[in-house]
Amino acid sequence: MVRNYQPQDSQALATIFKNAILAFNNSIYSPRQKQAWLGNHSDEFWQSRFEQTKPLVAEIDSNPVGFIEFDSLTGEIGCFYVEPSCQNQGVGQALFGKVLNVAKDNHVRQIQVYASHIAKVFFEKQGFRVI
């Protein structure tokens, strides 16, 4: 199920972000690169960020397992992460499908994303072009 963000999701989404980055193979992103990506953000940082970006949240059995930020004014996807144990199960596809619906409802003609090397493959499968 994909639903709108709720304030009580903040900590779970921050954990998904952290778990997804740490799960990347060290041959793709070094521990140093992953630590730089993670930063040292407080709970307040995440709460504030998610209150602003209002991500869509995927859940299984009422537990958040992924999220995507989408700005329907600019057409830009921000953070897009799925809990590693739930990857390759359609969670990312469900989140992206919801973004397409939101984009259509808001007359967004073009969606853009600044994707990592890992995420690039997913977006290319969705028809994105690398620029």
C-alpha cells in the first residue's frame, strides 16, 4: 500500500534511508562515500525535511518499507529509498506508479531526478533518459 506521509513516519523513513545506503556493496560505494552520503542528521532534521517534502510512503503490514519524495510543482523526485529486505518485491514500482498518478493529476509534463549509480538502472527501466 502507498499512502501519504504522517509525522510519526519520520524515524522509520530515516532508518530506511540509512539501511538502504549501508546495504550498497562496498565495491560500488566505499564506506567513506556511504558515510558522506549519510551525513550526521538529527531526528529534528528528518522531521523537518519530511514535513516539507511530504513523501509518499509504501508500507507492508502497516510498517513503512519505502518512500519517495516528489515535488508536483517542479516535477522533481527527491529521496527514493526502499528497505533492503523489501527490494525487488515491487515496492519501488508501487511508489513510482503513485508518483506518475500525482504527476498526471497535477499536469506535470516532465519528471526529473538526480539519481545515484544504483538508482539509475531503475529509472532507465521507467523510460528516463540520462542527460
